[in-house]
Amino acid sequence: MSTLRMTSDLRRQLILGAAKRCFARSGFAGTTTKSVAAAAAISEGLLFKHFPSKSALYAEILAEACEADPELHQLLGREPSTETLVVLVRGMVGHFLHVWDVPDQQEAQRLRLMITSHLDDGEFARLIYEKIGNLIGTVFTASLERAVAAGDASRVGREPLNLFWFAHHTVLMAALARLPSVPCLSYANAVDLERQACEFILRGIGLHETAIATYLDRDLSPGLGQPVIAESA
């Protein structure tokens, strides 16, 4: 029985891997369950035994991308605070800036899929943003409110969640610039890049210089580059 279960799990992973490649190449609209089945070297009927629709495949890829990082659960369990806010931003910057340090074809496929979705029907990007917003948005906004209440930050605008998306899009674009084998843009002074990016974002969301120095110096460590938010973007 365990052998059959393992075979089923491996088959699902094979299908998901094929689906990622197809979606990255052709977008959601241009991909069919038939093409995914062909890429996985299985019948379309067998594919439907694991995933009843193309949308179900999308949803599974989304869930895998969001749940792949165990650090996410640690983050969600933290008490909202100025320090948690800095840890969140630090982790997001570290993830996107280091995503290409060790070549990861799956990560590259997820990013290509995300960008292709923006240029196509947007379905996958909407699902990604919805999932990330639901998981991380509450932690971000609650921590920002605590930072403002503690006098560590000033309120910027009336929609705090927008500040999270501004930060996310900033580092997503930085990762996108490094996606080709020859990067579109090479940032100067890579040694200071992480700190500069963190400071840029933290200032932008309203943190005061004293709070940035206190918590960023405390948390800026070799662990900075470890993923905290899985994207895939």
C-alpha cells in the first residue's frame, strides 16, 4: 500500500513539473491539459485522475509555491511588532536578491510563470497575490500598526497593505532583472545591496532611522538571504 501511495505522489509531482514548464512557456490560456499530459508522458485521462481541471493544476502550483518555505510558518507565528516588520522585509529582500545565487530551475519557472501571467490573462498572478496577501498581509499591517503605536514609524498613506505590495514589487522587479542568463542589470556594490534595499523599503513604509538601525543591525545576519516568502513570484 505504501508503494502505491508513493507512486501516486511521484506521479503528481511529475504532472506538476510538466505543468509549470507548459504554463511558463505558453501562459494559462495557451496551455491545455492535453499539452501538460504530453509533457508528462501520460494520458490526459490519467492527468484528470490527479487534477480534475487546468485551474486545479494552477491552484496546486500556487499552494506549493506559498507553502514551500518552512520559515513562513515561523514568521506567521511571531508577535506583531517593529522587529517582526523588519524581519519580514529582511526576509523578502533576502529571498528575491539571492534567488539566483544557486541556480534553481523550479524557482525560475515560477518567476517566469508569474511574469507570463501578467502579460496574459493574469489568473495565476491574481491567485499568487491573493494567497500572499492573505498569509502575509495581516502580519505586515499588524506589525506596522504596532511600530506606529510604539513611535518607531510614521503613518504613510491610508492603505498600509499597499506599502507591502510596493515593497514586494520592488524586490520582485530586482529579481526579474536577474532572470536572463546575462542579467539585464547588475547592481553596483553587491556587498551593501541587501542593506541598501532593506533601508529603502523600511524608510518607504515609514520606519524611523533609529528603529531601522536598531532592528536591522540586530537581524542583518547570514540568515538574511534565507527565503521567508515563497513567490514566486
